[in-house]
Amino acid sequence: MFSIIIPTRNRGPALRVTLDGLLAQRTDIAHEIIVVDNGSSDDTRRIVHSIAPRAQGGIRYVFEPTPGASMARNAGIRTARGEIIAFLDDDVVVPPGWLEALRAAYRAFPDAWGIGGRIILQLPERLPPWFDPEYETLRVYLSELDRGEGVIRLEHGAALWTANFSMTRDAFSRVGVFDVTLGRMGSLLLSGEDTELCHRVHKAGGALYYCGQAVVTHPVPDARLTKQWLRNRAYWGGRTERRIWMHEEPPLAHLVRLAMAGVVGARALWFYGTGNCRRGIKCELAARAHLGHVQEALGWGSPTRVERTRTEPPEPRMRRAPNTILKIPTSWRRG
């Protein structure tokens, strides 16, 4: 059985499209859909309940009031019943063969702890003149993951994105769930919860695979094709990177980052001055990522943070105090 978890917040119309795609899957495998509402103020609840009858009980609505994408995904994991737990973003378009391709990959690679799929960007027809659609960093910031149409076992250091990601229940019992100090938190463009989880899987000796046939399309709204959104994304990407690798970086690494920020920042000014906006934005985003890394290392302007703890799922139906670690139920463990 597959449990498909969709965290959402105030994206009712896009969520409807995602759910319609899941209801149109061409597969006979048992699966459930869990929509985790992370404090929406729109008509998300009504949309889920209006679609649920079409799924004949296969859709469940869960409310998680604590802000944070990782909090929402973990709430979904706590209620999931499947042996494979999959995640989709609430704005992706899911083709009819997605779930069957995922099942086929798990059958072909029984050693897989997790399998992630291809994420194709759907960009608007008209792009800003400064936006270079071939620039890989920009496409990654917009959540693209495209390693081709085949199946690839990932090397240590490579990661999968939660917009199209899955792991076995047993893998979660071994390495824990998502780190709640990472991932989107309200308006903060933190990320990296998927990268950090994949890092834990690799350290534990687990196998992760990319499956190009398990594909989804990620529409990019105009609001994300602005310099300001990308500047924020680069800055918080730098802070995210520091949070993930803070215990593995050499001492004073942030000083090197600071020097690099100065160099690429100067290059950005030069390119902007010569009218080369595409090169200018590339250098500016790199500089902002370095500065975010430095500020996180020094603890400047850091938002309120949840203390980093072990990321194990709590016992179902139990209330827990903040930062309390609860063990995985024995029923979750195989054998």
C-alpha cells in the first residue's frame, strides 16, 4: 500500500488539480491520499471534502496548525498506513502513470530505501529578459529535478526533492522523519529538509534511486519569476546549506564564504553596469547565497528556531510537548 502525503497551505485551486491527477491514476495498487492542511485560511478544507467522495474513502484530511512544511509532512507520516510513503507538492500536475511507475521502480530495486521522481518545470511562455532558462541554479531554485528518463542509483551527496519523493516506512523507522528546523516556514524560504533526510539515509547505508518515469510537472507562477523572490530564495538557500552541513564544515569556513561573496558581488555590479543582466543576476544570487551562509554561521538575524533534536516520529494519538522525542511504535518496525 502507498500513502501519498500532500502538505498544503492556501493553495486551494492548485491543490484541486493535483488531487484530480491522483484520482486519475491508472493502477490497481492500494493507496491512500493524505492532505495535510498547514493552517490554511482559504477553502482548502472544503475542496478536500468535496473531492473525497470521488475517492471512495481514499482521501483523508489532516490539520497541522504548527507552521512548517516539515511539520506538515511529519503529521502526514504519523497518520499514514502504507508501507511506501510518498510526497507531492500541492501544485504539481500528476500524469496517470506516476504511481504505477513508482511501484515498478520499487519492484525492480527491492534494496531501495527511497525513490524520487522527475520534476519538470512548466515555465510561462513569456519570461523576463534577465531570466536565463538554461541556468541550472535558477531551475533548481524553482524545484526542477531532471536526471533523464531512466533509473539511477544516487551517489552519496546527491538528493531527491520532496515535490516528488517517497521512502519506505522501514527507512523512516531507521533514520527518522523530516528535520523541522528545515523546509518552508511561512514566508521564510528555507529548504533542504529533503537533502538532509537523504544525507541521513546515505550515512545509514541505505540506497536511494531516481526514477525518470515517475514524473510530475511543476507549474511556475509569475510571482516566482521576480528578482526579489529569487534573491530571497538564494539568501535562504545559503542559510539552509549552513544548517545542514554546520557540523561537517571546517573552522572559519564562513570567512571564505564572506570573501567569495565580495568577489561575486563585485562581478554582479560590473555585469549590471555593462547591461548584461543575465550574468549580473547569476553573480548576485551567488553572492546572496554566500551572505546567507555567513549570517547563519554567525547567528545574525536568525528567525526563531526549533531546537534540533532526533527526528523520530512520535507515537500516534499522543500529545507531545515541544522538542520532546518519542520512540517509533513497534508496529512500525518490520520483523
